[in-house]
Amino acid sequence: TIRKGEMQSMEGKGERMICKFIIPSRGIIGLRNQLLTATAGEAIMTHRFLEYQPLKGGIPERLNGSLVSMENGTAIPYSIDKLQERGRFFIDPGEDIYEGQVIGENSRQDDMVVNVTKTKKLTNVRSAGADDKAKIVPAIKFSLEEALEYIQKDEYVEVTPNHLRLRKILLKEVDRKRGKTI
């Protein structure tokens, strides 16, 4: 299977099916959410360590790239609204962010550095209907397990008492570009 598991048995017990698998620990990360989604919340899952085994191969990563913050500051609703077509966001307006923080998922495969701290330029000219209200899609919030499943090889999960954030290992864009060429 994709998660490198092997089915050992499948037996019916009343209205339930009991399936037993041997699956690597790294294949279990994120499986619970996928299983609950597929079964509309009806699945019950337990797991125990069985034994150490040789590596069974790679587990596929996500295809989409990340939206990475280019500056330290506060996320501005105007900027988030203008960048929503580029991907989905993990931050809310008004949230403090820093350079190198993963603030969203790019709709394309590569990582994109974006500035969500940019404010709207104000002019003295006012007209009716010129200032459209920002329509911001609610941010995606991860649990610890979801964040661990989501990250790529060049990203970390940052856990603090108040926040769960994703970030690049190398925070500065210059360092990330320099690391790719080596």
C-alpha cells in the first residue's frame, strides 16, 4: 500500500469489520484523519509497537509547495485577500508572523515567498465602491499529527504553549536558495 502496510486479517464481528495490519510507525502518521474521513467518523483505530523491521521504502509526500513569509510583522487582511488565489492560508489576519514561516499551501508545486504584512496604499481620493470588503477564507488549523504529516523535508513543526507553526529549516530566503545550488 501507499503507507507500506500489510493486511494480516479481516474478520466480521456483528456489524463491524476488524482489520489487522502491520504498518511502519511513519505510515501511521496522518492515517487516523484519513481513516475517519473515509468512514465518516465511524472507524476505531488502535496501534501497538510490534518490532523493528528493515525500511520498506519511501512514503509519498504532498505535491503542493508552501507559501512562505518574506518578512516579520503582522498579517494584514488586505494582503491575505489579494494572495488567496495563490493558495490556502494557515494564518488569520492580525496574527504575528516571521520570515521563513510557512503561512500557507501554494496551489502549485514550488514554494512561493509572499509578503502578507503589506498594507494598502491610501490616497486622498475617495469614491463609492472603491474599497471592497476583504473576503477571507477561514485559515486551516492543524493538530500536531496533521502538521507532522504535512511538512516536507526542508520544514519543521514549531510547538509552543500557545501556537503550532510550520517553518522552513533555513529561515532566510537567501540561505534556502544557496542551499539548493550546493
